Amino acid sequence: MSADTTPPETQTPKNFWGDMPEDEYYTSQGVRNTQSYFETVNGKIFTQSFLPLDLPIKGTVYMTHGYGSDTGWLFQKICINFATWGYAVFAADLLGHGRSDGLRCYLGDLEKVAATSLSFFLSQRNSESYLHLPAFLLGESMGGAATMLMYFQSDPNTWTGLIFTAPLFVMPDNMKPSKVRLFVYGLLFGMADTWASMPDNKMVGKAIKDPEKLKIIAGNPRRYTGNPRVGTMRELARVCEYIQNNFSKVTVPFLTAHGTTDGLASPLSSSLLYEKASSQDKTLKLYDGMYHSLIQGEPDENSQRVLSDMREWIDERVERYGR
């Protein structure tokens, strides 16, 4: 095997924070991190947990990342924040993402993808350690759609509440897949479903406002950089319509947050959910001028504002419903 001749200064670091050992970094953040693989009928998925080092655990949160991303890199900063507030956090790379099995970024059956992550989440939610604690699902972007499907797939009373950050329930017109293109590919009887041949519409640039954070996110070695697959865009369009038609089935408390200049997931995603959900306890936060990635991609003062609102909301629900 030939030696790696890449100059050290150009090698991709293993983690976004650089070369500090993982255990040392997580300890410095006040959390304990564990990583493992979870076997499911649909394949093996990579999972992580983030637990507070020296705080009692007052609830659990089950987090799902967005399209093309994974639970590592900057997404885990969301996990770390919640853990430092006293929550046990569990996250899984979706099938076809990160270190999980599956064709890269192929989401031809999002119901199956959601059910696969849900099987891991339920294994923790129903464990002796956490069964008695309040439990929340959290989804970001396309992970918000997957999270909503998990909620629909769950037994009643499984979840205390839902948290959405820029959920993809409504696609902006310029992001919707061409019906003509999908029809033409459909004539190939499914052979084109996995083709990475749909326009990418410069998704990352529309999601991240802070140019320095854009550089960090672009450096994620596990980030999917190819064009969207035909079946993925077909399925996302279908799932968005399905979720919109079933907003009224949402009955648990929820917080949904959106930037008003989100170019990837229309702010209507959050406002329509707020308007049509049957929940008695529902909260809508619209952040003027913010982009799609509210926590990973905004300047620090903006992301801290979003996190502060999330902390206030979840702590209040634990007090209200967790006793």
C-alpha cells in the first residue's frame, strides 16, 4: 500500500474542531459521547448518544439531521447543547447518509428510512433508564419530514412533544422537482430512480448565511455532494404533500422554528403546521432574515437566540408535562 503523500495542511481533519481527541473534546463540552451501530431489518445505522457529564437527566431528545448531512460534524453541536441542559440525546445517521448503510442520499422510501431510525429511538425511549422521562423528537430540514413520519408511525402517548428547526413540509417553487422530468424518468419503469441526475439548485449556499461556517460544513468528508437522485426528489414531493394533508393529526405539544428567508424549506412549512395542527400547546418562531440552517449556519448571536428559545420551550414542557 502506498503512503499517503497528501501534505498535512491539506488533509481533511477527522472532526470539525480539528485534531483534539474526541473524548477530550466532548469532556471539554461537558458531555459524554458514545458511538455504535444498530442493526435493523433495513440495514445497519450509525448512532450516537450525548449525555450530560454531571447533571441529572430530566428528559430525552431524539434528533434527526437533514438531507445529505449526518449526526457528526456541526449537527452534533445541537446534540451537545441539549445534553448540557440536562437531556439525554440520541441521534442516528439516516439510511443512505453518513456512516449508515444504503445508497448515498437515496430516499426512495422515506417511510422506511424514518421507521429505521425510529426503531433505534424506541429502543432507547422504552428502555428502563428512560421510559419514565419526558421524550421529544427533533428534526432539522428534511429530517423534520422524517421526524413527522416517525411521529405518525408511533403509538399514541409515545412522545411528550416535537421540535422542528426549518422543517421541510413545503418546498419552495424553485426547489420542486419538474413534473415533466419525473414523468419522463417514470417511463423507465423505476430504472432511473437511483440516478443522481436532478438539478441541485445550489442547496448549501441557500442554507448557510455565515461564510466561515459554510467553509466548515463544506469540509465535512461525509457530506453528500452529488446531484439529488430521481427517486429522492419524487419521494420528498410526495411526503411533503402527505404531511400537509395530515397536519391535523398532530396533537402533542410542539415548537417549530423557521427563518423568513429560508430558500430550501418554505417558511409556510412551519406556519401551516401551526395553523392546522390539532395540538392545544403549539409554538411558532419565525426569525426575520435568517436562512435555512438556523443553528449550524447562522452567525453565533443568531444561533444562540434560536437555542435559547428552544431551551426555554423544552424546559417549560418538562416542568408542565413531565411530573
